[in-house]
Amino acid sequence: MIGTIVNTCTIVTGTLIGVVLHKGIKDKYKNVLYDALGLACFAIGLNAVVSNLPKSQYPVLFIAAMAIGSIVGVALDIDGRFHRLVDRKSKQGSTSGPRLADGLATATLVYCIGPLSMLGPVISALEGDHTFLFTNATLDLVTATIFGSTYGIGMLLAAPVLFLWQGLFYCVALVSSSAVSEALMAELLIVGGLLITGSGLSLLRIKDCHVLNMLPALVVPPLWYLLMALVR
């Protein structure tokens, strides 16, 4: 778990650095960082989708996952509940600036959904190699600094989410090395890539995709592979 612990600490460190720098950054620089973050999310998401689509064993699974997940998310009003909860705890919710809820939603996806963050804990558990997680930690340090300078101290809440997410993959890999197959990982990265792309569009103020309502889509591929395993 050393790799995950280091990754979590870099998010905390980067966020704190961003919060400290926030007061010394003029609005025009904050705005350009905000746009840069949106472009980065858009590029990262598209790269995950394009890189993993050829590896998919079920080319239409991600479409079904997005459709089913979105319907479930809307029915549960995940996006609305999350924003109302965070906005009650944040003064940013009543200003015209970027809301903490938007930052947390995007940061959680950027930190958690990616090849390094998902494969890293598995490789760490099975081979004791922390290279992927250390690399991811370096990237997250920079990203967290931008998030911290844009949204404030509340972005620290994303750190425990990352720890639990990577810890889940780590524990599952320890229990069963075959539970998280490359095929399942590819499907998760395709769906996750689409969610990150949607977050990028929201950050760029092109289209508010209400990505949180689509989060249940990540549950569909594991359920599908579980069903296929039972049928066989």
C-alpha cells in the first residue's frame, strides 16, 4: 500500500500548495488555469477511450453502460444531491465562481479513473512494483495544485476517496489475481475516459454533462463480466 499512501499524500500536498498560492494568483491567471485543467481533462479522457477501445471484447458494452448508468444516476439524482450537500458546506456555493462540488466531482474522476491509478494498485499488490503509482503521484501533485488554487481547501476531500479507490483494487488483487482482468480493466477505462471527457466539457463551460449522474456506468462492466463468468 506504500504506493497508494504516497499518491494520497501528494494530493494533500498539492492541494495545500494550491491553497497557499491562491491568494497570490490574479483572476486572469486563475481563469486560464481553469481552462487549462478543462483541456487536460478532455485530452486525458479521450486518450483513455481511444487507447482502450481496440482492447474491448464487447465493443457496445460501454454504450450500454453509459445508458444504463445515466438512467440510474438521474433516478437517484446523484448530481443534485452531491451539489446540494457540498454547497451547504461551502461558501463557494453562493458565489459566481467555480463551485467546490464541481471541483470535487472532476478531481475524483481525474485522480481515480486512469490507467496508472487503476493498474498501479494491482501491479503493486501482485508484483510489489510501485512505479506506476509513484508516476501517478507525480502527476497528481501538479493537478492537485491547480485544483487547490481554483477551488480551495475543500479539495482535500478527494484524497481519502483516492485512497479507498486504490485500496479496493489493491485488496481485490491480493484476494484474487484474476478478478481484475485486462479485459475488464479496458472496459472500465473506456467508460471512465468518457466520464473524464464529460468533466472537461463542463470545466470549459461548453456543456454541463452532469457527470456524477453517469457514475453508475462504472458498475455495469464488472456486473457484465460477473454474469458472463456465471453463465460459463
